[in-house]
Amino acid sequence: MVNRDLETRISQRLTGAGSSLTAAEWVLLHAAMAISTAAIFFFLLGGAMGVLGLLLGIVVPWVYLKWRHGRRLAAFNAQLAETLGLMAGGLRAGLSLPQAVDTVVREGNEPMASELRRALVEQRLGVEITDALEGVGERMESEDFDWVVMAVRIQREVGGNLAEILHTVAGTLREREYLRRQVKALSAEGRLSGYILTGLPRSSACTCTSSTASTSSCSTPPSPGTSCWPSW
């Protein structure tokens, strides 16, 4: 069976990726994919390739899950500033924090709406709202949302205008997102050059290997009536 700590980590990653599978279902599906991939490679390409198929069956699902979680996290962080603005507007209109969160759930987009909906369900079952929001940050692994929860927790302990705090945090997040996109755009050429330089040795090695193989095949004496040169 799945270890408890491993089960918790897998469950958080699956939830963060938007998957409805449980940790046990993921492990069984993962094992089935690894075995089936190894069997297909073994019967089609030979025994040595069966090991490669097994490795691919083990690694590829985790890479896909990480990619899916990263894409959902990027969408979550992109919606965070707008979400804080909606919450701040609700608080200024006289709503409580859970009511402001419920406004985002009804008017927001995925994945923010579904994650905050789960936090509201936990709050209605008796969990403190700050603890429920902290659970959202842990599932999504969002540092920006962790800072928001920290600001809400400090305000509830010390006091102050929560709407103004959320408005300030939203402005800070917008500026950070702008700087992040600007840096990504300015460094695009350098990153592309790095990708090319990284792949150049491998492509050169493959080209040299193929040319060496073709040269060695032509270096052997041809059988009577045949030639290593193509006929035109």
C-alpha cells in the first residue's frame, strides 16, 4: 500500500493538477502504464528496449503531472490579483471574508473558483477560514497565495483594514507579474541561444554517427553486380 507521507504528497499534487484521482488510483494506473509500456517495447523492439519502455512508463506520467500542475499554477497566479480586487470590493461593501470569498467563487474563473470553493466547504465544516485558505496555498504550491494568507492572518490577529491590505497586495502582485513578463521577454533571445547550444552537440554527434555508419558500409567490397552508390 501507499506510504502515508507519500500518499499525502501525491494527493496534493493530484489536487493541484486538477485531477480527480486518489493517490492509490494514481499509483495503480502508474504501475499499469509502466508495465504495459515495457511489454510493448519488449515485444516490438527487443529485450533491451523493454528496459527503456519501463523507464519511460515510470518517468513520463510524473513529468506530465508536473507539467499539468505547473500550467494550472500559472493560471492560478495570473488570476490572483483580480481575485484580491474582487475580495477587497466585497469587504468595502460590508461583506465578511467568507462572503467575499463566496463572491469570487460565483463570479471567478477556474482554477481559482474551484480552489476557493473547496476552502468555503472546509470553512462551513468548522475549519478556520485562514486555515482553509492556507490549505489552498499548500495544494497549489503558490508562494504568492501564501503571502496573501499571511497578510490575512496578521490582520485578523492585529487588526486593521483588510480591504485596504488586499488592495495593496493586489497592486504589488500586478507589478511583480509585469516585471516577470518583462524579464521573460527580454531574456527570450538568450534562452533560445542556450537551447540551441545545448542541443547542438547531441545533433552533431548523431550526424557524425550516421555518416560514419554509412561510410563503413561503403568501405566493404560490394558483391558482384551491386554498388554502394545510388543508381540514377
